[in-house]
Amino acid sequence: MKIVERLRRKLIHVLWAFKGALIFRSKYTDKDFFLCNRGIGDTIIFLSKLHEYRMSYPNREINLIIKKNHKPLLEGYAEYVDSFICIEAEEMCYLIQAYMQNWAPKNITFILPRKGYEMLGNNNLSICELINLALKLPLDNNNYLSPRFVSEKKNVENFIERHNIIKGKALILAPFAVSVTQISDNVFWEIIAKRYKSKGYTVITNLQNSNELPIQGTEGAFLSLDEIFILAEYCGHFIGLRSGLCDLLAFSTCEMIVVYPQNKGNVWKEKYTFSNMFFEKDIVEIMEADLVQCI
């Protein structure tokens, strides 16, 4: 049965790749594109390098294919993007499979090399170095530009006013993530929320979709990526699972504690640690089992 299942999955991926190749050749042949095929974290790091890319290759256009939910990130780097196309997650899957089968046309550059995550593990390269590699920049180029989001966001202003949030006296919790194993016991987050509330903080749960519920005793915030960035800077404090959102907020001024799920072990922490990245601020990284004892 396992062999049949593997063959079935392989066939599905080949069919997806074929569809992706057709999409490439019917829609994306008129320009050179960077395809932002990864998660939030990889996309924001890639965008933060566009000013370096523009200086190194001033005559090249920067045209992007990006997931719809990542579109708010583009506002922070609008001056470096000549054009962009937003696509649904399903179409992105087809394009990725075409790339994995070597069926992607030469005018498409993915923001990570084909063997990127294998290189991350075996060659001890960081995500930042892998993106430099894709952009044909020196691996040791550590010049990154923080996003410049418009600070006046009506949704954020309304949220702050509605919940009477005092600047620098609020905590954002991020217990949910797409690509990271969740901490299943909500008591973990409830303990953190109670401790911060006892110190006079407003505690907020970052929500990604309508199926998620705020941690008990906290206020739920369902905001776009640019809005949560601005809210985090206003609140001043963040505790969340190590996810792409952490990469985005690493550019912000808020204090951060990043949690690694226990079942991923220290291997996960070593692979995706901020300690070998370019961020200057002190980001506290801690395993799930140790966090409650430390706050």
C-alpha cells in the first residue's frame, strides 16, 4: 500500500508540474520574473535585499510573482519593484512542481535555489546566504533594508482605540503558524497571557484565519502583514512560534521572544536560528519547555 501511495503522489506531482509548465508558458513569458515561492519569512528577507540587487544590477527590471497573502509586504519596498503579479496558493503549487521537474523557463528565477533547504542543512548556509545566492550577490552581503510601511492604517488605529492599548504596554502572542508544528496545549499560552496581564499589559492573539480563536483572556487581531508589523511596533512586545512572521517582525522595533516547539528539538532551532542572521536587535530564542519558567 505504501508503494501505491508513493506512486500516486508522484503521479499527482508530475501532473501538477505539467500544468505549472503550461501556466508558465502561457502567462509569464514577456518579462524576467522573480518567483516568491516560499513563506512569509523567505519573502521578506528577499524583499529586504532588493535595494542591494538594484545597486548591483541597475539596468535590470524587478518583476515579481507573489502569493496574494504576501502582497501587503510589497508596500514596504514599493520603490524597488517595477511590477508584480499576485497568484493563488494553488497556482503557486503548480509552478513549484514545474520548477522541481526542471520545466520552469529560464526567465523565471526562484528566490531560493532548487536544493536550497538541502544546502541549508548540509552546507550550513543560512536562509540569508541562500537568497544572496539566488540574487547572484556575495554570500556575505549583510546589507538589508527594513520595510517602510505607511504608519497610518485605519484598521490598526481602530484596534488600538477599541482596546485602549497603551503604547509599549501590550504583548502580541502568535501561537499559530502554517509551516510550524503548533503547541497543542493552549494552557501554555494562557499562562503567558495571565502573567503579562497581571503586570498591566494588554495581551493580543494574532489570528491568521476565521478558524482560529484568541487565547483565553486575550484580544484577537485579524490583520494583514503590514498592519501586524505596525501594531507590533506600537505594542512593543511579541512572543510567538518561530515562523515567517518572526522574520518580518525582526525588522521591527518590538522586543521579541521566539519559541521553538519541543518536538522539533534543537535541530530546528539550530537550522532557523536568528543568531547567524543579520538582525542587530537581541531576539530571545527559547525551547517550548523553558519559556514559561523564564517569563
